[in-house]
Amino acid sequence: MKKKWNLLIALLLIGIYGIFFITIFIKESHVYTGKDKWGSACESYLAGDPVDISDTIKKYCQEEYHLHDSFLEMHSSLIIQYLNGFTLPVVFFTVLTCAIWVSIFLKNKVFAYYAMRIPYKNIIKKILKEAYRFIWVLPVCMIGLFLLEIFKKGLVCNLGACSTEIWGNFFQNHSFIFISIYLFNIILYLSIYINITLVWLKKYKNYIVAVISSFLTILAIEIFFENVINVPSLINLINFFRFNTRLGLDKLLIFGISCCLLSWGAVYMAYRNKEKLYLDIKK
């Protein structure tokens, strides 16, 4: 029965993320042609219509216009238009699905059953396994979105056709490295959300209370970073889709890795003592 529920939850998440990604891809394909300012002139010239353009532009139309620009251009547009606004739902779905089985496992009778039969280290492994069970869904769906973008726009950017403002020349020329680091960054932030939820689940075994507390905590941390510590807005705890490296890739990754390690430290502190955990569960 549990396997069926896990499959159903995974399919539901894939459906939500997949439908959203496909929808925004289709919308963007219609409004974002990926061609430069000479696109309209090239279309007319290649169709044989009379058009007043220089020999240099005619050569460009004949030799380069048919080439796609980089998928990074399309992805940056998707981030600005759609993905930035989809971050909070992703945070909520991550917290929601993380808490499902862990909240059940931390019930008094369920935990007591396992505590008498398996070592505490294995109990912690089981809790982490349940919490991280669906972390793969978003990265896999994101890979699907990247594949659609690559199919539409290609991997290589035409000379002078792509903006390097957001991700720089290096990523324009090393697409697979960009995708790998981008997905790694997403996994970092999903881990932070899951770990925060684990801390609250230890305190509140009630599913709804733990979910609401976790979600509000993530929002509160983001507000604290922005308004108290004054962390630059380009480095954002709840806007991992943006992945803006203008402040430096090192700063972006250091921030994400540091937050992730701190969240793991909080989980360790919450679950390190078996007796204390058991007493908290019995309350």
C-alpha cells in the first residue's frame, strides 16, 4: 500500500512540475523566437522578398540565421517570466511531501515498534530516507525542461546573439557544466527545506502544524537574510531558479552550501539523542 502511495505522490509531483514546465515552454516558444534584431529582415530576404539590407547582413542570413542560439537565452527568459514566481509552490510541495511519512513514523507507537527492533542509527537512516524520498522529482523534471530548450534552441550560441550578463561567457561555452551546477544548486536548496521540516517534525508530530511551521520558518529566514543581514537579493534562499552569478559563482555556491550545512547541523542536534527523541514523541 505504501509503495502505491509513493508512486502516486511521485506521479502527482511529476504531473504538476511537468505540466507547468511544458506550458511555460510552449508559451515562451511562441513569444521568444531566439533570433536577433535582423530576424524579420532575414525571414523576408530568405523568402525572396525585396528588403533593404547590407551585403554583410545578407551573408549572415544565408550562413548563420538558420542556426539556433543557446538554450541559455531561452532559460533566462523563462526564469524572469515564469520560474521566479513558481519558487514558493515548489517550497510548499517539498515541505508537504517530506513530512508525509516522517510524521507517521514519529508517532509514538510506530517509533516504539522500530526502536525495539533496529539500532538507532538505522532509525535515523529510515527517517532521512522517507524525508528525501521525492527530492529527485524536481531535478528530473528540470532536466526535461533543459532537453526541450536544447531541442528548440541548441547548445551553442551564435556569435553576438547571446547575452552573457547573467551567466557569463564560461557557461555559454560549457552548457553541460552549467546544467550540472544548476541542478546541484537546486538540490542544495531542496535539502535545506527538507532539513528545516525534519527539525519541526521532531518538535510537532502533527502533520499540518509541522508543514505550516516549516513553511513559515523558511519565509522568516529569507526575510531575516534580506532585511537584517542585508544579503544581496541575487543570493536568495527561496529563489533558487534564478541562479544569477553576477556576484560570482563562488559566492552563490558558498551561500547555498553554508545554509545546507547549517540545516544539517540543526537536524543532527535535533535527532542526536535517542532517549530525548523518544521522550518528545511520547509527549
